[in-house]
Amino acid sequence: MSNEVIISAENVGKKFCRYLNSTLVYGIKDVARDILGLTSMSSELRRDEFWALKDVSFEVKRGECLGLIGSNGAGKSTLLKLLNGVILPDVGTIRMYGRVGGLLELGAGFHPMLSGRESIHLSGAILGLEKKEIEDKFDAIVEFAGLVDFIDSPVKYYSSGMYVRLGFAVAAHAEPDVLLIDEALAVGDVLFQTKCFEKLKEFKENGTTIVFVTHSLDLVRSHCNRALLLHKGEILVNQSPKLVIDEYNRLTVTPREAPNKIHPHKISRAEGTVCSNESEWGGLFRLNPHEDRYGSRKAEIPEAGIFDLDNLPVQVLEHNHEYLLKVRIRHNESMPAAIVAYTIRDANGQVLCGTNTFYENIDMGFMKIGATVVVVFRHKVRLNPGEYLLSLGCAGWDDGHYTVYDRRFDYMTFRIVGAGPRVGLFDPGCTVEWKKSN
């Protein structure tokens, strides 16, 4: 990845009108102002208008893969359409360098009465390919899409998966400098998705810049160098995938907070063991001084730790041995017992495994104010040797709504050791039998 900037957005804003009648009236007025040479009103909101994007600024470098995440209505697809030139910003500037390929909507650029063959030529021309280029790449596009038997059928008979396969195949073989994708890969089957991600990896190695919108946090972790979190049309975080995903997770449980009020709550080691009157394990573990903690604190997790079967604290675990994960919960109100959960993540923030008392059908009944319980998860360690992060949480239902009481992301690290070569993340516990056959 080079330092060459391929995409540059400066103070970009885009507004829309809530009602069609107002949209038509404002459109006529704007055209009249342009004809008469009057000052544009693009930076001002008129009645029934709202900012879909506001004051958006960022840069993307050659070979970088940028993920756009956020809740529905955050402005992700609008931003992608602005980058692709489908719509123009009302304020600010966008600069794109090189050939841009986009897969923004299912079947975009396809006419239902055209065949797959004709759609390849039309879509390729829209992407800037010459007729000779399209003909040279035609067989490779059809093979990649897996539509050899249907290429001369009208695309109106294609399934949604076939639409996406054809659209992505054309965009991929256009060899763009910038590739824009909006959720399209979620439609294809697992074999096609695997093929697409191999192609994306090839693009990145060849210096293609990729921007894609997705609700799959795992895709962002696995494929992106950087991510943007959009919230109500504004960039909330522009950081590494892990930091952006952590902030997105926080935002989903604190939706009423304004963007400028949402900040990671950094907890020191001392704060992590503040309940000294209840603590039995204070000082036994090396806690993460930069854990991310938030929640209503209706119930909370004063401490937790990993122990062997002799109840000795450990942070270096032996592969394939059994351990106890203990989590202390204090209820600060009289309430049904909180649901207690843990997850284990790798250094990239990928969730590897976990469970909670709800999934395990554990009902701890009703708790009086101040009641404290210790939940013990007992299991054999199947993860292969490496460094891992333990995250904890407790939650429940308040007035029918799922509420996070205390979430402690990356509470502590631990290491798993073991002899012998291993493949992948988990040991399947496989046994092998064999016999000679005649």
C-alpha cells in the first residue's frame, strides 16, 4: 500500500427532502437560480429537508481497503453513491483518481429484457471498457460468474444471487483503480463469496483501492485496513477496524447518546478492582489498563478471572486442559438476575468463541439490591496456542428491551501454550483409526 491518495473528500454534505412534492418544487427553483446566475442555497436547509451527510472528510490511499459501517440510515450508501458519481454533493468536494468500478445496488446497470451477454457489454461500457476489452474479457467474466448455461437468458429470469455474480464479475474484470461495493457480496452463496474475497485480496496486492459498505463486522475485521463509522450522517470514528467496531458495538447499546458524547471509557487497573470489600481476586491477574467499559451499571462486574481445577489463578493455559472462568456479578437494584456472558477474541478483534447463562439455560432467579453471585464457566480449552483477549458482559431485559448493564471489552489477556503442530484456531479433538485393506 502506497501513500498516494486515490480518494479525497473534503467537508462533503448531501441533503434530501422528505416529500416528493417539495423535492420537485425545490428542484425547479434550483434550476431557475442556476439559469439566472443567482447564489446557490445548497448549504442551507429548507423546509422538509435534512442532511443525509454533513461535514464528511477523509482520504483513502492506493491499495487500501476501507469499510463503511453504521446503523441503517447512517449515510453509508449515500456516501458510496457520491463517490461513484451517481449523485453530486450539495457542499464540499470529492476527488477520485483513476477508473472507478462500482457495485452499488442489486442488478444496477442491467435491463431486465436484455440477456446476460448483452448486460455484460452494457455494464462494461458504463464502467469505461472499450468494446475490444469487453470481448477479450467476456469468457473470463462468464466463467467467474458461473453463468455459462444462462448467459443468453434475459436477466429478468435471474435470481438475486445470479444478478450479483454477474455484476461483480463485470466490475472485477474491469480492473478498476477504485472498487466500490454496497452489501452485494452478502447475497451470493459461500463458494461465490470465497471467490470474491480471493479477488479482493488480489486487487489489494495489485494496488486497487476498495471501499465497501457492510453490516458484517467480521468482513471489516478480516479484509479492511481501516474503517469509518457513520452516525446520523457524520463520521464518528475513522480508525483501525478494531477500534471502529468497538465503538459501533458501544453505539448499538447507547443509541440515545449524541456522537460527540460517545467516548471510550478507559479504566485503569485500580478502577477495574474498585470493589475491594467484595474482591477475592484483586491483584491476582494482570488486567488490561485500556479495556473498553460501558453500560447502565444496573448490575456490574467487579472482577473476573481464569482458574485451574485447584482454584489457582492462571493467565498461561495449557492446550486441551480444563479451566474455570469465574465472573463476579453485583446487582445494584432488586431485579431478575443478570445474564452473564463472555467472549474470547484474537488480537484483530475477531470473536472466536463464547457463551452466556441464557444460552446455557441457567436461571438464577430474582436478586435483591446488593446481591452478589459468582458465575463459573467450566470447559476444556480447544483453542490452539497463541495470545487471546477475554471480554465480559452482563445484561437483561428492561421493559421488554435488551439492555447492557456492564460490558468489559478486552478485560484481560491470556496465553495458551502446547506442544505439537496445529492447524487453524481450534483443535477439533480428532481421533484417527486405520486398517489395511486388501
